[in-house]
Amino acid sequence: MNKIFPSAAQALAGVVADGQLMAVGGFGLCGIPEALIDALRQTGVKNLTVISNNAGVDGFGLGILLESRQIKKMISSYVGENKEFERQFLAGELELEFTPQGTLAEKLRAGGAGIPAFFTKTGVGTVVADGKELRDFDGETYVMEHSLVPDISLVKAWRADKSGNLQFRLTARNFNPAVAMAGKLCIVEVEEIVETGDMQPDHVHLPGIYVHRLICNPNPEKRIEKRTITETAGV
């Protein structure tokens, strides 16, 4: 089975649609599938519910889908650094399911593992638990959280082989493996594609069974949100 597509647009063709539940990897701007997000904007699909740790920044990452009004709801744990997100949410134009970061990661991991729901102490006694089932275990109260199984997962990895086995680089690993595992259809953007067998087994961070489509973007922009430098005395 050939998983490689010549472009992001062709990888999305025929599988994205209005109203889908999508998950997008990355943490801040680290490890986001830039080319796939750009191509998704060009499709014009709308009313999307997007699962992502955050929503990019103004003019980049998921921020461009907010600007084009293609996202109706975000399921996120951090929503800073994006003025358009703030504006739409405060104006009642964007729905938000605010989720603790560890809970969000586990909801995706559980979805990929075929676990429909789980109990956690995180959020008990707060608005996070409103309307959810509570249960006591050993004298402690837990809230039940349902797993997430998106229709489409958009993922960024560093390298893949032609079978879809993935290697992530440093902190770009973040949410990407869990997002890849959870999706019914997983589309991955990588910087390099090698022959099957060329990657050492210990370098495979996620097996290709989770990956359905691959594209190569050898020169991603890789923006950072904030540049921090050390001041030198006397300068």
C-alpha cells in the first residue's frame, strides 16, 4: 500500500469535510504540521471541531483557520498567544471545551487504545467536572472523562519510512504520537522519507500501522512563539 502523496492538498483530498472532528499535533508552534494546516485552509471546509493543545498564533498554525472562520469549536488546554481566538471566544463566536493538559493527552491516548472513558481526579470540584459523572474510589472522588477519537488526525514527525513508521525529533514529539494513534485517519507531514528498513528499530517512535497518508515537507518554517535571549552586562 502506497502511503505517500505528492502534496498536502492531495493528501487531504476526498477525506476532509465540513463538520468533522479533527486533532492536530504540536505544542505551541513546536511540532505543528504547517503544510497540512495551510492545505486544510485552502480546502474551505468549515464548522470544524479541532482538538489541539493550543490554537497557534495570529497568522500562523491553527491561527489561520480561526481567521478564515473554519473552526467552530476548540478542545484545548491552553489558549494564550492568539488575539483572534480571544476575540471570537469573548464575542460568543467560538465554542471552547477547556481541558486540563494531562486529561487532554490521556483522552487522546485512550482513544487510540480503544478505551472509551476513564476516571481522573483532575478537575473535580471545578467547572471541568460540571455535567460529568463522579464516582468514589477508595474514599476519593473522580470524574469520568470520555476519550477522543477524531475523524482526521494531522501530525508532524521528523522522519518516516515508506511504511509510515515515524521518528520524532526532540520536543516536537509532544502531542503528536497520541494524536496519530487516536485518529480514524492519520495524515503525517515529515521532513524526510526513507526506504522501509532504513530506520533502526529503536528510532521508530510510532509504528506505521497508525499512519495512513504521508507527505514530505523538507523545509518547514519552524517558527517559535517567543525569542528569549540573555542580556549581557554593559550592553
